[in-house]
Amino acid sequence: MRRSWGLGPLAALLVMACVGPAPAWAAPPPVDVQTVRVGFASTDKANQFKVGAWTPVWVQLGAGANGFTGVLEVVVADDAGTPAAFHQPVQLGPKETQRFVSYARPGERNPEFTVRALDRNGRRASNDYNTASAGMQLNAVQPDGTLLVTLGRPVGVEMIPGLPDFNVQQSQGMSETAVGGVDTLGGTVPGRWYGYDAATAVVLDTGDRETMRSLDSFRGKPLADWVARGGHLVVAVGRDWQAVTQGFLGPLLPAEPAGQVKVNSLEALDAYAGSGANKQTKQITPPGSPAVMITKLQNVARGAKVLASTGDLPLVVRGSYGFGRVTLLAFDVDQKPFSTWEDRAGFWVRALDLHRQGADLSANNPRVIGGRMYQSGVSDLAGALRKALEQFPGVRLVPFGWVAFFIFLYILLIGPGDYLFLKKVVKRMELTWVTFPLIVVTVSLLAYYAAYVVKGNELRVNKVDIVDVDQASGVLRGSSWLNVFSPQNRDYDVSVLPERLDVAAPAADPNVPARPAAGTDVVLSWFAAPEVGFGGMGGQGRMNFSSGGYAYAPVSSAEALEGVRIPIWSTKCFTARWFAPTANLIDADLKPVGVDRIEGTLTNGTGAALRDVILVHGNQVYSLATIAPGATVRINPTETRFLSGRLNDISRRYASLNNYQPNTTIDRADLAFDLMFHDSRSATSGEATLTSNPLHYVDLSGQLALGRPMLVARVERAASRLVLGNAPSPPKVDEVTMLRVILPLK
């Protein structure tokens, strides 16, 4: 009998030669991604995040026998469905397990976070952890919603989403208001200021001793930085008042805790809460209630306001810290009588200074048709800003109706048109092998030529800068929004470099790497509209037309973007925020006159002409026209108009935006002014107005309420410089720069 070997041994040899030795595949990876936690957590929901906001991601890594040194990579899709990677350096010893915090900015409500470790050469060194494959339940807050973040156990904040004005259900199943907590016991405390980016406000219960121990000077600094950049922190100080004055909290507080005293009644809180969400309140200390211990607050800071008091003892004090605010409560919020007070939710609405956050998109709203505001599809100023950035001078947009019409004609031409022409006229059907490709090529060339004529071949950029200066602390805050129109398929490296406004802009040196100046903190990312409709972040996942993804750079930071693909004749929107020390730009000598007016002089020290200048104080606006460099103007206390009236005039223009009139021009300077003082608009106008939720940090109406005057002007020079790596040519930039300076008042 003949024995047949077949090709088995030969096939085995070929496989071994191709794949290499078996032990290389069987060896365990140098590091293992064990667990992942996203965002914040409440009593009933974990992994809470806000669409379009920076979100902390905690990753538990376990190293092998040799330890591991490399990079933790967290990838999530942006608003266009393109993967964006954030890199964080990590180092573990042999067999060590450690938790690291990284950051991501999801651009859709059902994102997939992919986490992996890379070695020093950028090669994959661990398993891929995907939140969808792992079955992780992620809880999204819509981009124009409200996320309140708590530290400790402040009782009653969790009741706010149940109040009538805060429980409107948006389409897609996302609620308008949510409450999430920082798990300090679990060590999930954000390590950078933008870890709190999703929060409309943060509540800190200092009576929780574990929380206070976790917020030492190192872990507390990111929270303080977030406040200085425009956040609102509410701090409750009770029985552990002595610990509050130490560490990072001391410089933030608008008053000094100095012991505890007994009071017989807290009825002042009844009135305070009654002017919030509820008009009729239950008494927090009914007649016959035992005396209550409160914290004695003294040395109220200059400019701070006592919002509620019992006798001469302040109960609620609010003051400024940088561009943000701190509200100080002089009692425990995790114990009686506050913890059992029926109207504590209404109190929190007032203490957190909450407004109706988000438009009602329900079918019962007469302003809504098909889930969108009538005429516009825009429900928030961020959406209006996105529309304004899409308006490029010299680039004509073709309405979709015309595009659909020509597609219909093209289908008729290659189908029935070609058939009837060959059958009835030429009477040679076999010529379709010539006519069909000829029609396709001809139409393609005509379409390309038409697009070239309509959209051009120039690299264009639309940009809006808002620069804020707090002269009391010598700090500058910048916000940029820009849209890049690319005439070619390109992978761009994008960075934004702040410019000093008190000196002449230096010439760009192509031989010097594009990095911010020392002491300047820049965060750069993509920018999108918050609406639920097509093209907004509030809808489902996106269809990604670009290949690959891009990365935040450098490692452990987000001051630049590397490898951002922009297809031909397409756009990509970006946003940047930066913070830096600054010199005084305006020499102010102002003093109050009467109840609500001011007078004095202002001197322009920017080195550039200030145009369309106004001075805002309270609800009063003083128009100053133009101030030349070095010039001084005097403020006349009788020449004013109401700020709310000016804002209402501006708002009417955006409320009437029409999707079907693409040539309608949006004034970017007016839009920027509306963003600056949105909450100062009159609430009694009765008109449909746009909200301003994703960009709420730009609004300094809360600082106006604390009596801080501000100069606002348009500056005819750039406050930041866009650097585009791999650009085909220098971009043609159309930009608007708005300056706002918080001035001292005698």
C-alpha cells in the first residue's frame, strides 16, 4: 500500500515561516488594560459625561514582570466621527497595578472609547479596551444641557432635575439636567482644570472629611484653576470650618470663616429659596425649632455680596475669583435642618445661579417643528456661531435644492436620455459603450469646474477671538473659534498661538517651532453646533468621510492637533482657550455715582485703536465710540442705555435666522457681544431667544452682578495666530477680535 503524505508538512512549514515562532504570539503583553471609568457618577448613574465637553477617563493598568514605560492612548470620535487620540505618559514597576487619569472629548451621544497602551516606539503594547465591546453603560448629557458636579454629600442637589423647569426631556432620550459626583474615595479626582469642563457648577461639601482630605493642595489646584477660568464653585462651610481656611480653598473664599455661633432661625433662607424655583416655600426652621449652629463669616471681600443673612450674620456670600465666582454657604448641607428641608432644591437653584438650561424641543412647543426651532434649526448661540464661521467671503454656497435638481438631471441623462437618444435618433444601441462613459466623464469635469469656480482654490480661515483681562489679578483669558476651508485634500497640523495686545505683534519665524510662550496654557480642540439636527452633536453617530484620525499634541497636553484631514472644498471648525499673565491694558480711574452710575476716565494702553467701545456697569451701557492708542476719554454718567435692551436688539437678529437663506450674513461682533453678556438679557421680553449653554463660560453677567465694570471693544488686530502645518499656501484670514477688560472701581 502506497502511503500518501499530501501537502500537510509543506503547509505547516510555510505557515511557520510566515508567522514566526509560536512563543512570540503566546507571550503575555507587557501591560494590561484592566478597568476603565468615564466621567462622573451619581447615586443611580455611572460614567456620566457631557457631549462636546472634556471628560476625565480613569484607566487601571497592570504591568507584567518587567514593568512598563510608555503612553496611555484614549481614542474617541469627534463631532464628524473622526477618531481623536489623547496620549498620557505612564510608568509602572514590575507586577505593579496603578490607576491613571487621561482625558477625551466625545463628539456624539453614543461614543465608543478605545483605550490601549503604546510602548516608547509607538507600538501597541496592551490589549484594546473598547467601552462598547465591554458592555459599559455610558450616560450622556446633551451638549446644550446642564451637568452639576458634587464633591461630598450636599443634600438636595440631586432633586434639581425633578423640578418643573429643569426636567424637560429632549429628543433622543437625554435629559436636560443631570447631577454627577466625584468619587474622592475611589481616587477619581480630575487632575487638570478641564477635567471639570463639563460642569455648569461644582458644589463642595466641606463637611465630608474624606473629600477634604483628598482635595489637598495638589488635587485641589485643578478645581481652583477651573474657577479662575470662569467656573462657579459653591462651598458649604459648617462644623469643620477650621480646615477650610487652609490649603487651596483659602484664597478662593469671599469671606473668612471664624468659628460657629447659634441662631434661632434660618428664615432668611426661606425668602432666598422662594425667589428661586419655588414661590412658596416650606420653612426650614418652623416656630419651636431648636437653635441651629452656623459658621460666622467675617471680613467679606471687597466686591463680594451678601445674598442672605440672619441679623448681621451672613448666610450666603458670593464673590469673584479670577473670571469665575465662589458662593460661600455658612452652614452644613448634609445635616439637619437643611438635609430635611422640603424646599432645599429651590435653594440650590438660587445658590447655583441656574437658569433654564436648554430649549424645549418637545412637540408641544409651538416654536418647534420636527424637533427644530422654526425657521432656523438653531437653538443655541453656539449653533449661530458655527453658522457665522461657515460664511466665507468669495465662497458661494450652492443650495441643496439645486444640487438635488442637477443630480436628478444627471440620472435622467445617463438613463432614459441615453437610451432614447441611441434608440430613436442614432438607432445603434451598441454605442452606449461610448456614450455612457462619455457622459460620465463630461459631467464629472463640468462638476469639478463648477466647484472650482464657485469655491475657488484659496485656503481660507474665519476666526473670532474674545480676549478677557482681569486687571485686578493680572490674568488674561482668550477664547478662539475658527473655521478652515481647504482647497485640497490635506492633513494639517493645527495650533493657535496667543499674541500680546500690549505690544506690537512679532513677525512669525518659520524656523521656530509653533509653541505658546512660557506661562501660557493653551487647550485646542474641534468645535461643533450643539443641536440635535443634522450636523449637530446632539444626534446619533456621524458618517466619517476622512481617512484615519488625528491626535492631540504634545504628549499629556492638548495645545495642538496633529494630522487633521480636511477633504477638498470642505471645512473643519476648531476652538481654543488660553490663559496667560498680562499687563494692564486700560488705565482706569472710575468711581460710583448715585445708585447705579459711574464716572471717571479711561486711557487706552493697548497700542492699538479700540473701536465700537462701550463701558458696561450693572445694566447700564456707556457708548464711547473709538479710543486711539494712548488717548483718554471721560465717562459721562448721564449718557447711558440699558444693556438688556441692546442684547434684545441683537437677539432678534439671530432668532430670525433662516435655513433657506444661506446668504444671510451674521454679524460676528454682535454675536460675540451676545455671548459675553447673554444672561443679562431681559427675561421679560416675551420673545423667543437663543440659549447659550455650551459656551456659558464666556458669559460674565455674574461678574456684572457683583458690581465689576467692564470695557468692551473691537480691536483691529489679531489676538491669536493660527499655525497650519502642511498648508498649500498662507491662509486668507477673516477675523474679528473682541476685547473685554474687567476694571477696578474706587
